[in-house]
Amino acid sequence: MSTTKEAALLIARVILGVILIAHGWDKFQITGLEGITGFFDSIGVPAAAVAAPLVAFLEVVGGILILIGAFTRITGIVITLIMLGAAIFAHIAQGIFVSNGGWELVGAIGAGTLILAAVGAGRWSVDAFLPWGTDKASADTEKQLQNA
């Protein structure tokens, strides 16, 4: 992969990671789990008392994992599904614009994490150094092709 692509993946991971960490942290510390649970319940999220802390936890931990590029493909799928749920339960009925409560932010996050799930974190990631990391395998294959 080219340096430009690697830099783009790194920048995307950092931005998505920071956004996710901030939103998860908000659910724990600013709005609070009680407020988020009440909101989830009011919009019909099943098992809101379980879903709210789980989503908050997954946003913080998932944000950290995406930021550092660890377990990126799995994390990308999980976060994409969370964003799909957020769009369906909370945002689609409000239209597109986030200023009106619409789905544009969860759509952008979901699209970004879906891309990361598809292509991986890139060479500048923890995944690239894990023995089972798919990004390491991709980098090794690319090196072999270049040396052939």
C-alpha cells in the first residue's frame, strides 16, 4: 500500500476513534447512563438498561481499538452495526442533518468503520504487528510481490 493510503487510513482511524471515545465518554460521564438508558427506553431500544451501558462501553473501547488499529476489522463491524441501530432507532425519522437529530453523523461513522472492516487498519497499526493480524499478512504479501 502506498504511503498516501497508509496516511489516509491512519488519519481516518484517529478521527473515528476520537469521535467514538467522546460519544462513549459522554454516555458515561456527561449525560450519564441513567439519562442514556431513559432515552434508549423512550425511543424503543430493546433491553435499554443493558443496551445503554453496552453501547457506551463499546464506543469507548471500540474507539480506542480503532484509534490504535487493533482488531480493526472486527471492531469496524461491531461499530458499524451499532451505528446502524442508532440510525434506525434514533435518527432516520429526523432526516439527514445532525442539527435536526438526523442520521448524518452515525452514517459517516458507520461508513468509515465499514471501510475499515473491509480494508483493515493499514501498516501503521497494532494489527500490522500481531502474528494473526490480517494487515500483517497483507503487508507480507505485498513485500513478496514487490520482490518478485
